Amino acid sequence: MILCLDAGNSRLKCGLFDGSGWRMQGALDYQAFDDLVAELPQMPARIVACNVAGEPMRLRIEALAGSLGIALDWLTSCAAACGVSNGYDKPAQLGADRWAALIAARALQAGPSVVVMAGTATTIDALDGNGVFRGGLILPGLSLMRAALAGNTADLPYADGHYKSLPTNTDDAIVSGALHATLGAIARIHQTLGADAVCLLSGGAAPALAPQLDLPHRLTDNLVLEGLARYSQTV
């Protein structure tokens, strides 16, 4: 049994993988990290993890593995893994969560794909039909865009509006502007791969994007955990 841990910007996502499927998946606020083991239906034999939450979280995960007396494998970006070639200028600088999501996309989608992770930040990555990561974008997530306007302008609120193609009030204009900006960025990356590319959407904001995305797409829960599970079979 393998405990997969995705330490993201805002939360810790976890999954217990038995080699062929998931026994459980969930998410914890970092304040509840110490409750993680109690939430598991079975003790793992090892941990496979990726971390973009900084050094303190890396140390906490290492301490957890030590307290359980089990091996810990870190997924970090490299030149190639699990059928994916890394086209970043410096492959090691690609975020480990993006690398895990690309590994998952290669396993889940036979042809080219646009890999979108919509969380605190939104990443939009191009994976061609040969498994080559060709590059991608990082932009503020939908909530972060709204917070930036509220925090850096005198009169704009933290908007609680709805998507409209042509908004006629301020809250809708802000919410729709963030969605339009993100949808447009996805479309621009999709154009680089061709019409047969499928967008894989994951992350907390993915359900807000999907209904407005006029491109082939599928919602995929926890792409990073899926990538960690695939990687766990190779180490």
C-alpha cells in the first residue's frame, strides 16, 4: 500500500494506492496534518510525495515517514519519466506538481493534451502526442485574480458574482473577467497542439471552467495524485 501525498499551495491532498486502484483520496488543511495517519483506513508500506509548499512541509513529510518507519520517495522533475519527455529549458526547475500531472495525462490520454490545474495558481501545459512536454503557462487562479482586484483597487470588491458572456454589473464583470482570461489562455495553448488535443481539467476551480470551455475536455480529479501513483510503479 502506497500513500501518495501532494503538498500544494493551499492544502495537502492524499491518496492510498494499492497498486491497481485507490482505497481512498482526500484533502487536509495543513493545520490538520497531524491527523493524517488517523484518517487512513490502512497503514502504508511507503510514501511517494511531491511538494510545492516549501521546506517546512518537506521536513514534516520526512518526519512522518520517519515516525512510521517507512520509505519515502520524492517525485521531482527530471528530463524524462513514465513516457514523458521534459521540454523545459532546465527540466529540474519545472514544478513537481506540474510534472506529476503531465505523467498522469500521458497515462490517461492517448493523444495530445492540454493539462490544466486550476487551484491557487492555474497552470496550463502542452503535452504533445509523443509525450513531449512542450511548455506552458502559469497565471493567478480565479480566486487570486479576484483577491488582487479587491486588494489593489480602491472601489472594487472581492466579487461574488456569476459568469456572464457580457456582464452588466461589477461583481459579474470581475468573476467573468477572471474566467475569460483563463479560458483564453487555455485556448491559446490548445491551438499549439491542434484540434484533436483534449483538455484535462483538475483542481478546485476546474468545475467553474468546464461549462464555459468550448474545446474537447474532461474533468479529472487529483491529476497530481494520479501521476504519483503512476510514478510509484517505477521506483
